[in-house]
Amino acid sequence: MLNPVCWFEMYVDDMDSAKKFYETVLNIQLSQLSNPADTSMIMWSFPSDMNQYGTSGALVKVDGISAGGNSTLIYFSSEDCAIEQSRIEAAGGTIHQAKMSIGEFGQIVLAVDTEGNLFGVHSMK
């Protein structure tokens, strides 16, 4: 069975410090994923190859979202995230953001589980 986790985001308050920490500790280079002109959301992506096993993600700085607590958002992969969306409320969760496009990167659903944890479901459909 393949790992069902396809993406993660780690929310940070000090992007420069967080970027330096992960680049140093993991001996990697993060790549800018966000639009440098839009300072309301800054993203630096971990290295990845969509054709190899493993999960990738990004450090994210967003106005109004602080680091700590529930600041890591895990995305689970799916054929069509609308399928999982249709199951969330019946299983006791709530929909935080209904299926929405993220452009060329596919579609996502954000939901809250029965423990209060925010998570995402991603698909290309």
C-alpha cells in the first residue's frame, strides 16, 4: 500500500529562520513556490519528485495564521476529492473549505476531523 499522504504545509511566523533551519538540518535547498510580490502568503517548498515515493510540502507564512498548535496541515491524496468530501460530515467531521481549484495543481478540500484537526484532501480532478 502506498503512503496516502501527498502534501503537507508547516505554518511559520519567521520564514527566514524556519527556511534556514530546515535547509541546515536536512541539508537541502527549499524553492520559492509563492508569488514574491504577494507578501500575504510566502511559501518555500521542500524538494520533491512526483514520480518517486515520498511526501513533499512547504513552509508557509500566511497573514492571520500563527505557528504552533494546529499549524501543520496534512493533505491526503485522492482520485477525486469530492468523493472524500461527501463522506466527511457523515463520519462526524465538518467541511472547512468545499472542493476548490488550486489551478494547475488540481483541487483541494479542507475539513476538520472529529478531534478538531484541520486536514486536506487533494486530487487532480
